[in-house]
Amino acid sequence: MRQIEAKDIIQAVKEMCIEATHFLTKDMVCAMNDACEKECSPVGKQVLEQLQDNLKIAAEEMIPICQDTGMAVVFVELGQEVSIVGGNLEDAIQEGIRQGYQEGYLRMSVVKDPFIRENTKDNSPGVIHYEVLPGKDLKLTLAPKGFGSENMSKIFMLKPSDGIEGAKAAILSAVKDAGPNACPPMVVGVGIGGTFEKCALLSKKALLRSVNEHSNLKHIEELEVELLDAINRTGIGPGGLGGVVTALAIHIETYPTHIAGLPVAVNICCHVNRHASRIL
Amino acid sequence: MIYHLQIPVSDKELAKLEAGDTIYLSGVIYSARDAAHKRMYENLEKNLPLPISVDQIFLYYMGPSPARENKVIGSAGPTTSSRMDKYTPALLDLGVKGMIGKGKRSLDVKEAMKRNNAVYMAAVGGAGALLSKAIISSEVVAYEDLGAEAIRKLEVKDFPVIVVIDCKGNDLYEQAIAEYNKE
């Protein structure tokens, strides 16, 4: 067994909290540059230019890109030949979140109980998804999720007879309902198939994909291309103030499903599609 | 049109503003979001006073990230306004003149805006670092226990916003999207 120290996990998670909230990944930066060139609405352009300035200020002055530094979502890919020593994995990740949000001057946005709503004051707990895979590595991906866009996400339990046209209509309706609330230009993550919870998780994972990459399934790639065009024809535009760039990308992940079902989940992310990864 | 406005803004000046205008705001605005709105609303229901006078003020739906040393405030962009819709008509009836946020508003809010000659403006969502530069002072004035959700008195200089819903109820989100819709 390969041993990984819990303290190294804490450190990695802490660093990722700060990195992801201040710096976009290269693919996202490129997508934002492209959006500026493509947008033809004057107000839309004005919004995108402010967002470019914002990214620059965030990086130079270490001010979070967005004040909603999110609820920390962590994807863990644990090699089955790894053993964690000096603490347990879950505690280490939660501690990394606490330290990252405190030391990084990030906003504490988590309440302990959905009804009582008392702030936990350290942004813990995060939401952690585990996968156990062959191998000796531990890969951690941290994706802080803001709730302006999270609140506009939807799940549709479609019928098999609804087919691909039904899925298109559902996805487009979610994007239109989101409109200006979700801080467009958005990145749209879609999960199709599996069960109720599996397709929701796929839609979140879809947001982690590099924005210049398509699905490697031909019919899904075609669907992504068609839907991105349809979304950008809605006219919602940057900030929802009208324009031709409503989404930077749409990523669709699929999974086998039941003979009776066609679940479709749409997880919407704003232009601050944040994530950071580390392999330990 | 582009305007530079000093708060408080007279009714006459507010009436001139149209959906789509760009405004650079200067003066005092107050930040309040979900939890602060809920508490103010509960006070009104119980006939208790509000912690601040809302007459003639501009509200900013915002909860900042913590300020680093030598900074006035952390990242400070708008949050989604519709979550405040339930509480907003009562505050408009008490004299709130401007609201800054992002996203759609309810019909009830629009009606209350027309009735009270108030304006709804959007700041660019996700531009919190940039917008923080237009805030020159920040002081918690109520509900300190709410942390990021406390009510803050903010002095702003040339704070950039776009009029989304004007006093007549015109809605830029509806107009602008129709203009670029190619479905």
C-alpha cells in the first residue's frame, strides 16, 4: 500500500480553495476572451469587458473573483492501493476547507441546518463525492459552487418516448428560466441517464470538463454543438442584458439507464466556473 | 444614456431614468441580503422599528467576502434579487428608492416600484473584485451577528450599474433579450 499523509491532503485542499476562487483555469480564460470577440451587443460587450477587468484585479490584488466563494464541492478519486495515515480522509478534506476559507479571506456561506440557518462560520462542511479506482494515486478536485447559478439548476425525469427532442427542450427551458439570475455567460453541465441522483452528479461532473472539449460520443458531441447554438440564439446574453453569448459551453455526460427512464439533470454554472485539481 | 448620480436622488431625477441607462452612482448605499431582509420583514410584521431608516435609501443585495488588511472590503458583487422579492414591496412602501442586484423581479415588486417611483438596477454579477474598487468605505450598521449578511453602510464612488426596471415598469431583461433572440 502507498501511504499518503492526512496533513498533505489538508494542505492540498487549502491551497485549492484559494487558487480556485482567485484564478480561472486556462480554458475558461480563453473562453472568456473568445466571448469578448464574439459578442456584438454593446451592453453585452460592456459586461464582458468588466468581467475581464475583474479577473485581472482578482489575480493581482488577491480579491476573490466573486464574493460568493461557494460551497466547496470535492471530487475524490482514490486509488485502491492508497492508505491514508495520520488522520482520516473525510476529516482532512473538511479541515482543508476550513483552513482554506479562513486563510484565503473567502466568504463563509454555509449554514448548519437548512431551516435554522445558523452559519457554520468556517464554510464547512463541503460536499464530497468519492470514487475508488485502481492505482496508487489520490486525485482531488475542488469546485466551489456559487448558488446564484446552483439555484437555477433542474432535474427532469423524462420518459423514454420523450427522446432526444424532449431532452433538448428540457435543457433549453432550464437555461431560459435561469436567464440573468445565473450570471451568464454560463457553462451548462448536463447529466443524462443513470438514476435520479446519478444524473444530478453527472451534471455537476460535466462542469469540470475543459470548456474546449466535447464528449467523445459522436451523437452527444452533435447534441452539444446543436444545443450551444440554440442557447446562444435565445438572446439572453452577458449579464442577461441581451446578446449572442449566453453560454460559453455545454457539456453532456451520459450513463446507462433503466428501460423505463430518461433522467436529465441540468447543473448551471456562471462564468466563474471554478475548479482546481491535485494528484497526490 | 449615461448618468452620474449622487444619492439621494430626487423623484424628478429618478423618473428620468430608463431601462438600459448606465449609471455611475456616488454616495451612501446599504447592503442587505436574505437574512437581513427576513429580520426587517419580521420587525414590520410585529410593528417593531427597523434597525435603519429606509426612507430614500438605495439597497444593494450583497454579502461581501472578508476584507484583507488595508482593504475597505472584500469581493462585493450583487446577489440574485428575486430571493428578496417577498420582502421588497413592504420596504418600497417605506421609501426605498433604489435597489441594486442581479436577475429578474416579481410582478409584485414591479407594481410596488411603479407605485413608489423606485428604480431597480443591475451590477454585473460575478464582478465582485472590480466592484469592490468603487466602494470607498464600509461599516456594519445592523445585525452584526449575521457576518457577511449584516447590513453595511457603504460609501461608493462611480459605482457602475445598469437600469433594468425603471419607474414606469419597463424591463430591460425582456426588451434586450427580445432584440437579440434568433430562435
